Amino acid sequence: MNSQEKRQGFRPDWVDKVGAKENKFKDSTYFVNNYNAINDGSALTTNAIQKTIDDCFRNGGGTVAFKPGIYLTGSIFIKEGVHFIVHKGVEIRGSENIEDYPLIDTRVAGVELEWPAALINVRDQKNVTISGNGIVDGQGKVFWDYYWKSRREYEPKGLRWIVDYDAQRPRTFLISNSKNIFLKDLNIQKAGFWTVQVLYSEYVTVDGLTIRNNIGGHGPSTDGIDIDSSQWILVQNCDIDCNDDNFCLKAGRDWDGLRVDRPTEYVVIRDCIARQGAGLFTIGSETSGDIRHVYVSNIQGMGARNGLNIKSATTRGGTVEDIYLENIKMDSVGTFMEVSMNWNPTYSYSKLPKEYDINKIPEHWKTMLKKVEPAFKGIPKFKDITLYNIEVKNAKRAINVNGIDSSLVENMNLKDVHIHSEKAGQINFSKNWNLNNVSLNINNGSKLEIMNTYKVKFHDSIYQH
């Protein structure tokens, strides 16, 4: 009996150790309005907000707050010991001009490069809280439109693999290389790109966020919460409606991700709602640094394209393991369980068209084109995944799990899993599935197509009609 089976139905021992510890702030409040911040949204007020933060920090910390109104701003940077509050009645709006987001060294979509800072940044800090019931609006549509325009230009040239890195768009929140950070209770909408990225950080709590990125359109790559090469992270009480992955774990892409080699591990996601999006809970596609020790509990999924979505590519490498999901309810999802090691090839695999000179392309293109050698280091591994007490209604497909001949999906443990879907789906290149009280109610009467597997048996008794 493996470790997954031993603890089935129980939380891992490390769950109570994740997340930030209580922050205590100096009893001083700095209102941005006292620094001549403009609160009618008529003009950019970045400098006033940043000066308030900087003064608060220089004086030993405290609270930075806003009087009611609308504040238009570019990138701002929160400092150690600062409690940044966006009260109800306050709306922070992101600038629609990319020039108001200065370039920083960061990582985006698994690759380290220069990229615009987020709207609100916590970089190289500790003991910070950002909270409040107000609104943070990324005003992302101008960036969505720019991306689609770039994509239409790039794809016919064979450059689908690089357009996401060239069409630079601002994230809404970035927590990077930081420790003991709270992000709480905010209403966030219309992200230009990812909404919240937690990067190279530890002991972070993301609690009570409401994210609405489908207002006024469907923004591409507007992920909800991305945990990226970070440890001891708690995400809870969040309600996400976006147009890509709702809750997503990442750990680097291809050659660059293998070079950095930093895992995402000890992550808890609980008591949340996932609405429209690409995945209720997604791992990947950036898996190079390994993703492990993950506990997901009490999530409601309504309308996402996938439930559990694990994706990578044969140039990513990394191991996904020790993943535990329990007490999950899904309604009207596309596929309950979607697993792929060869995801989205036109995006995942970099190839320079012959008309381009390798010596005259941008540095981040060169990074993307570096080969993983030896090639076997690029083969990902998925193993030791447990699904317990899962109920799925009105799915389009039950299961679509595809390993590859050189890397089988190993040790899938399903207990008390009940799926109602239009069609059954398939399992390919996998081994060692353990089933206990599993049922499939398939509208069209199909059964799972099971190929290239070892010890993967779904007996006729699991099919309910």
C-alpha cells in the first residue's frame, strides 16, 4: 500500500503549516489623499500612491489607505511592514498604457525575462498585507485586443510559440521572492493577463478574493491564481470567473525551467468556487521544476472547460506527484479529468522559421529555442494522484488521460468518485489505477477506451444507466 492509499480520506500532516503568519503593523495610517492623489479617475496618480507607500515604509511601516473614489495608476510597489488597504468605496484602476508598467526581471509563463511589472507588486519583501473590500480593475480589454491582433500576425508566420511572450501585458498582482504575505478580500476584475501570480515565494495566504475577468469580453490567458515555483502556500475562500485556468500550479518551462529548477510544493487550495475558465484546478503546463505535495479540498466547479487538468509537454520535464483532491463537486464542466503530456503543440514547441536569422532575434526567443539535452530530461512524469469524494454532473466527457509511451501516468487512486457525462472518453499510456466505489453514468452509452495500459481496469459494473 503506497502513502497515498494510507492517508485516503485524511489530510496530509503538513496542511496546517502552510500560509502566512499574522502580521502586526505599526499604528500609523497614511492616506494617499494627503499626498495629492487624484481620486476621480481623471488622471494618473501613480507617483502619489507610491510616495505614500515609501513614506510609510521609511517611518517603520503602518497602513496605507484611500478615501473613497477612483484612482488611476500604473505599477506600484508595496514595501515591508505596510498594510495596503482598499476599502469599500475605493476603486483602483490600472492604466491602459503599457508604458506605465516599467520593465522588471521576472518570470512569465515559465521563462525568466524582462516583462512589465504588475499593477500591484510585492517584490523581495516580507510581512505585507493587501486587503479590503474595494475594487481593483485591471482595465484589461485594451491588452486583450492587443494580444489577439499580435496573434493574428504571428500565427501565419509559424510563431505561435512566441507570441505570448512578445505581446506583453500586465498582471494585476505579483508576489515575487517574498515571505509572509497576505492578499485578502479584494474584488478584482478585468485582468490584462494573469490576475495573481505568486512567484518564488513562501508562506503566502490568498484569502477571500473575488475575481471577475469576463466583464466586457473574454480576456485571453486571464488566469485566476497562479502559484509558481513557491512553497507553503494557502489559497482559500476565493470565487473565480476567468477565461483560462482558475487555480493553477506552475514550475518553469523547458530549458529555462530546468535551469532554474525550483519546485512548487506544499500548497493547499480549499473552500473555493471555480466558475468559467479552462480548468477548475490545473497543474502545468510549466512543470520543469516539479510540482508536489498538493491538497485541494471543498471546491465547487461550475462551467469550467476541465475539472482536474494536468498538462505538460515533452520538452518540459519535471515530476507531478503526491496530489490529493477531495470533496469536489462539479457541474457542467467540459471534461472531468484531462491529462496530457503533449499539450497544445503549436504553443509548446519552439521552432524558428527558416526566414529568421538566429543571430538577429530577441534574447528571449533564443532562450525559448534552446534544446533540452539530453532529450529524456524533457519527458515529464505524472504519478501518485488521489481523487476522493468527487461528484460530477452534466460533464461533456468523463476522462481523457493521455500519457506517452516513454512516460505512463502512474498510480491514479479514485475513491467515491461518481461522474455523469455525455460520453466516456479514454485512457492511454497509463498504469496502476486503483478504483473504490467509482461509477460512470454515460448518456450516449459509450465506455472508456483503454489503450496501452497496465493494471487499468474499469469493469462493466461501474457503468450506471
